[in-house]
Amino acid sequence: MTFLVCGEALYDVFVDAETDSGFALDARVGGSAFNVAIGLARLGQPVAMVTGVATDALGQKLARTLAAEGVDTTHLALKSAKTTLALVTLGGDGGARYAFYADGAADRLVKPEDLPALDDDIRGVLFGCFSLLTQPTGDSFLDYAKQARGGPLVTLDPNIRATVEPDMGRWRSRVEAFAAHADLIKVSLEDLALLYPGVSPAALARRWLTGGARLVVVTRGRQGASAWTDEINVEAAPPRAEVVDTVGAGDSFLAALVTALAEAGLASREGLTGLDAGPLGRAMQFAVQAAALTCEKRGADLPMRAQLPEAPKQPAAPASGPDGAAHSSQN
């Protein structure tokens, strides 16, 4: 069974150095959805990418890279358009900031007729980042999420890019529209601060769980990650890492989390319902390990399965319900 990753495919452009005539640039294939698709493939999961790809040399390179990584490219919609470029600047802590050059780009032009049928072979559908709101791609994907509801596992990672759309009200509206159909929601603490200032992660998790989600995960950078279901709360601390940059870390986390759930036979709405702390804790630890490995390399270089041993079979961190009340890990 296959995971479908729906979203953008682009180039991350790093400024290497200033020269006499300008700047030396290093362009690397990327994009949140593109990274997640490759991350899933590297971790041994059957996966296909669903996006618009330009027919130019840049688009052809994106398609070749996906194919070489083992990602099914059957559902790439070829577009006579340009390819999105993301200019990346890094802060002193390795944190990335992006400026996008993307108006009219291929990954923004996905139409309903470009999307594959949701047959029984589809294990899960993943959505996120600015493809949630750029048009016509955003509405095409939202309709697709509605169709998928109740079938394959629907996953959402908002991955806010304020330089694409600075209006947080618009982002909030789109995130809520997709969240209404999601089984698994993964979001960063940074994104929560932008979308819901003053709202605690636990409170937001409770809200999304009440709305129908089965698992909500909040990543906290160097502080690890937190996960909530209707019954339990599990914390995962990251291993030590020599951080080069954080590009692709969240994508790596998501790919690894989905992989760990799939390997445990839990990557479905039914599998997430009544999830115990033990399996969830192991999946979370596996995911933070993957993210840490990505942070030790430049750009979104996601780990291979052989680099990630099985997450330790140790008791999960103390668990509690979304309301903060303690629960047994056997709930």
C-alpha cells in the first residue's frame, strides 16, 4: 500500500558566499512535501508524490531525483510553468528563513483532474505547507482531503511560510479547513505561536482531538516533541546533535513518525484510535532521532532506514490526558 504526499516541489537556494560580482549560490532540490516523500522512501515506505512539476530543466531534475530515490512519479502533473525557488538564509542557531519566488509556478497549478483516484491501495495522504492555500492547488487538495476522510490515513503538517502569505488569519482558516478532515496533525511550536498566540499546545491538541483528529503531535526543536491522543500524552526528548541547520528537520520527523506507525501496523485511523503509550513513545523517539540526524547535515538530507535503529523499547515518558490529568500508559 502506498502513501501519497501532496504538496510543493522546489529548490532551496543557499547563499554560499559573496563574490566580487555578486553571490555564489547552492541550489538543492527540496520543498516540504518533496522532502517528506523522499524521507518515506528512504525509510522503506512505498510512496508517490502528487504535485505540479515544470517541463523545464529544473522540473525535470526534480522528477529525476524523486525517481532515483524510489518515489513513484506517476502522479506528477507536468506544467508549462516555472519552478518555485526558495532563498534560504540561516540564523546563528542554524534556523532557516525563506523567501519564495513562486508566482505562477508549477506546484501552484494542481487541478482536481491531476489527482489520482483514492483506491484501496492508498494507505495514507499527506498535506501541508503553502500548498494548503496557493491556488488552484489549495482548493484541489482540500477537496481531496474531504474525499479521503474515513478512508486512508489523512495527515496534516501546516508548516507555515509567512513569506508566502503574511496574513495569519488566512493561514488559520486554511489549517482549520484541512484539520477538520485530518486523522494525524503534526505542527511545530513555532507555527502554533504564529497561528494561535497565547494558546497552549495541550489546549490546541484537545480542540483538534475533539474535532475528530486521532493524534496531534507538536515538535519543539531542541526540546523534542509532544504527542496527544484522546487518552494520553507522550513526550520524546531528542538525542544530542551537532546542528548545522534545521532545514528539513520537521519533514524528517514526519516521515519517520509515519514510518514508525506503519511498521507497527498503526498507520490508519483505526490504528491511532486507542493508541497505547508504548507504541506511540517508540514512534516518537524514532522520529526525533531522524530529525536530529537531518540537523547534522546541510539542507534537507533525510536519513536512510539503516541509520535509524529501532526506537528503544523503554517505558514512555510519564503520560497524561489532553486535560493534563494523569493516565496509565495502558489506556
